[in-house]
Amino acid sequence: MRTYSIFLICYVLLLSSCGILGTKPVETQPSTTSINPHEKLQVNIDAVLQDALFITASIGIKVVAVETGEVIYAKNANKLHHPASTTKLFTAATALAKFGSDYQFATTLYIDNASEAQGARNVYLKGRADPVLQSDDIVELCDALAQTDVKTIQGDIVVDETYLDTVREGPGWMWDDKPLRISALSIRGVEPDAKTGSRAIACGHILKSTLMQKGIDVMGEVVSGTVPSNARSVATHLSLPLADIIKLMNKPSDNWIAEFLFKTIGAEVKGEPGTWKKGSEAVTEFLGEIMGEPPAHRFVDGSGLSRYNLLNTELLAKLLVYMSHNFELMPEFMASLPIAGVDGTLRNRMQGMYAEKTLRAKTGTLSGVSALAGYTKTADGEVLAFGILISHYVGSAASARGIQDKIGNYLTQFSRHPANGN
């Protein structure tokens, strides 16, 4: 009996080894499943947003493929934030659309039409909100007058700043932003007149002293006023083209230029004098023209200094996509944006990343607010438009900027071609 049991056990083991009894273990093959690149991108961005900053801070993101309109990523895209200097994107877009890239700001010198031989009753200097006017430009206007027969100014130097209103400080500006003091006749770097607080009067004093240096006697004073309808134009200084001015605005995020543009938009679209209210109305009308019913927003200035400004990443993305499809406006608009790791306010950001020298975007910073909005090109050559608004944090903007940079880098790295096992 014992011999039989041993035999039976040996027989069962033999059958098992030959595969006749039971099933053969399934061999494990290497996985050939491909991870969807789009899903992987979303997972990567979601991981970035697990940062401790967002225990208290808020974020809104919208990323869109400009060619197809496909939403690549979105989070809280309809939530309103303070846009800070991404406001300048709307100022730039509206100015380009309404004026054209060749538009120039004019500053003109006039004399009374009824002036006597070798003498003029009054000389007039009229500003039309040139944001890059320089003292040398006024000197050139004086040169033109010096080449005429006029040797004496019997009356006054009259400065005309009526192209814009006389409200100097934007709605909702903090006290330390007030020194901008916007006037239609201004030279940055030349302080307002000490007695009157007027930038236009300060420009008039430059004109008066230059004329006297050139041998033209000025009998009167520098006063504010308006150019009579019958005054005769002596010379006009024209600014750089708008395309160049917008680059000077967006690359370093220049608030001075932005506010001149904003009020000029108001003057040209809604009628003189230009005001912040008219500028706001004109920008809102432009958005209605290009996108029907735009998402909720509020603009009260052109630079983003005001805390009254509100918008969301949905609106940012819509503007950026529109501009990318507008052949006439896109080159100048794109050229004005800082380039990651290269220039402007992105000069020191994303260095050594895939986004370096590729991503172009407008930055924005206020206390507790950090924004980034613009374009990048993916590894496949696809152009993406994106807006990232982060707000309601305390302390340095470094963490918020680091998060934006990581997201921008992921977008630039993105490829729709899946990598097996990755």
C-alpha cells in the first residue's frame, strides 16, 4: 500500500511538469500601453498646483491651441482676478486695432496767424499725448521757428494740454503710484513745474529757455491755454510708430506709456478730451466687436496699476487667440512680448528650461498678485495661447512665478506623439 501511494504521487508530479494537469502560468510581457500625452500634461500641471501656495492662494488657468481652439487645460477659467500688467495686452491690442501699427503721436508748435514781421504775439505748444516725447524734440521745434523771420515773441508761451482731461491720477491707484501725473504734454524725467504742479508748464519752460538761447526774445510768460483756430503751424514732431512704442511698453512693462495709450484710445474713439472712462469704454467696445459677448471684466486704466481692474483667464485666452489669427496685428503684438530667458520682464526667468527663447508672454505683478499670459510653441510646433492668474497670497511673488514657469515649461515640452511606457 505504501509503495502504491508513492507511485501515485510521482505520477501526479510528472503530469504537472508536462503541462497535462492544471494550467501553465501566464508569462508577463512588457507593457505596450501608451500614456495619452494630453492626459499626462494635465496630470503634470495638476501636480504643480498641489503646491502649498494654494492652501490660501487662488489660481485661474486657460490654455488653448490657437489653430483649432481646443482647450488644452483649464482651471477656474471664469474666476475673476486682478490682472496687474496683463492689462497692457488689452491696451496694446485695442491701440493696434484702432490706430494701426504706423500711428504716430504729434506735438505741434504754432504762432499767431496775425503776427507782425519779425515778431509773434504768442507761441503755442500743443501736446497730443506723446508718451515718448523728449526735451530734444522740443529743441527741434525751436530750430524750426528760429529758421523763420520771427525774432521776438511779444506775448506768451501758451501750452495746450486739452487733448486729454486734467485728471492726473488713475482710478484706484495707490498713493505711491500717483507721481505719474498724466498730461497730454509731458516729458518723462522732467518734473512738473514747481509752482503749478503742471508737466505742460514744465515743457513750456523748456521751450522758452531754448528759444532765448537761440536768440529769440520772449517777452511774456509760460501759461496754459488753447491753440486758436486761426493759429499757424510752424512745425510738428512725430513720435516713433505705434509698433515700436508698444514694444517699449510691453517688454519692460511700462506704466507711463500704457496710460498715455489708454487715454489716447479714449480721445480717438470716443472724442476729445481723452479720459480714463472713455478709454475703458473704448476697450470694452473693442472686445465686444471681436468676441460678441466678452466674459465678465472691468478695466479702469491701461497699465493694470488699479485694483479696480478685474478679468479672468477665459478673457485672456480669447484675446490672445483673436490676435493670433489677425494677420495685420499679430506681428507687432507678438514682437512686443518679453521672451523667456532673453529680454524684458522675462529676462531672468525659465533660463535653462525648454521654454527659454521660445515662450513669449506678458507678466503682471501687484502685491499678492502674479500673472503671466502669452504664447508658446510646443515640441510639435503647435502654438498655444495661455493665461495664468494667481492672487491672494502673502509675501514674495517668487513661488507664484516659479509655478508659472513650470507650467510654461510643460506646455513648451508638450508633444501629441505618445512615448511608450512613459
